[in-house]
Amino acid sequence: MDLSEINPVLLIASLMVAATPLLLAAIGELVVEKAGVLNLGVEGMMIIGAICGFSITVETGSTFVGFLAAAVGGAVLSLLFVLLTQVALANQVASGLALTLFGLGLSALMGQSYVGVKPPDTPELNIPGLSDLPVVGPILFSHDLVLYFGIALIAAVWAVLKYTRVGLILRAVGENHDAAHALGYKVIRIRVLAIMFGGACAGLGGAYISLVRVPQWTEGMTAGIGWIALALVVFASWKPWRVLLGAYLFGGITVLQLNLQAAGVAIPVEYLAMSPYIITILVLVILSADKSSAPASLGRIFHASH
């Protein structure tokens, strides 16, 4: 065992990369839940985003086009959830689970010819002068644009929810859809847009896994990140900045356990691999006693005829 092999600077830089897919998926789901909808299909939308982004990047050679395709793929798959829950008024929990299973199966079918293929590298944003700074440079100024976009998206969602009329309407629909409908707001339309936004964010998160974090295609490679994103929204008490903290906490534990494995720590690998999930569950149990911050209409079906 040699803990001196663990480089703190690389650890923190890797933590930010590991947290990004989770951060993107969770902030999208937060907006969906703020609108009063519970979409358990995050994992399915992420894996579809992963294969859409990967395949389009390989075919076009452009990671930008790949990420764009991933966002579109996630949003299009979310329309299936819209059809089930907002049009057919099906149970949201069952529909979300069906969406995840469908996404996992469809992605496996789509990705058969891409196993073992290496995608083009995602360019890093190297800022002259700043990227070369010791310690701070590798941590803050040597990442790809999607990582910075994720942090900017957190700030944007926070600002929109807190300070704009759009955010106020979204929260009103999530708190009491009947009252919002009585005031003349198009509840279904608002929820459809929120669900599609969540799908696009999940798709981006999935593509980040297949193009940046693990640049290859493997069946089922999201490996539960979508479920952790769902838990993270509760952990964050539906507050955007807490999503950022929670994602970095999970990312940090994930990267740390990999580094401990590499350093030869005398703990069975299986225990280390389980640690991020165990710690997430413990934190959830401790923090989820406060249910007051959950949107009041979360998971309830809206009947437009009311």
C-alpha cells in the first residue's frame, strides 16, 4: 500500500470530471420535479444520450455535434414519458421505470457496432497563462467546455427559479397545479417543456460518460448514475447549489475509491466499489427527514378537465 501515489491535484481535477454527468442529469431532474413531475427514467435517457452522442461523434468526427445529438436523443426519449404521463395519464413511477428499461434495451441494440471503437478526443479549454498555473491551473482551467457548461447551468437554473417569472410559474405548477390552471397557466405545456429539458440534460450527462469520462461504448455503461441523480435531487432538497455540492461529494468518493484501489489499500475491491452508493444512501437517510421542501404536487396526475 502506497498512499503517496495519490496526487491531490489530479484527484480534485478527476473529481470534477466524475461529478459532471451526475450534475447534468440531476439539475435536469430538479427542474422536472419543480414542475410537479417525478420522472424515474433518468437512467434510460442517460444511456440513450450516451450512445447517441458516441455514435454521432464517431460518424461526424465532431464532439460538439455528438453532444448536441445526445441532448436531442434524451429529449426525444422523454417525449415517450410525456405521452404516457401527460397524455394517457399513466402512473408516473411505472412510466419512468418503463422508460429506463426501454432506454437500456434500445441503447444496447443501437450500440452493437460501436463496441471497441475509440471516439475522437473531446478538446480541453486551455487558457494561456491560467492553465499553466501550478495547482490551480489543472484543477480549474484545464477541462472541457461541457464541464464548465454544467456549472453555468446550475447557476442559470438557480437564477431562473429564484428571480424570473418563468421560475415562479414553474414552481406554482409544481406546488398546486389546479390553482395554476385556474390562473390560466398551461400546466401540461409547462410540464412537457420541463420534462424535455430534463431529458436533454440527462442525454448530455450520458454522452459525457461515453465521450469524456470513459471514452468508449459499453452496454449499460451509465451503471446507476441516473438513479444516483434522482437521489441527489432529494439530497439537495430541490435546491440547485446543493445539487452541485452533492455531485462533487459523490464524484469525490468515486474517484477516491479508484485511487485507493490503485494504491493497493488492503480492503476488498468490492467494498471500495460499493462505498459511493453506501455513503449516498447514508446521507439521504440523514437529510431526507425534512419533506417540507418537496413540491406539493410532485407525482400527482393533472386532469385538464378540472
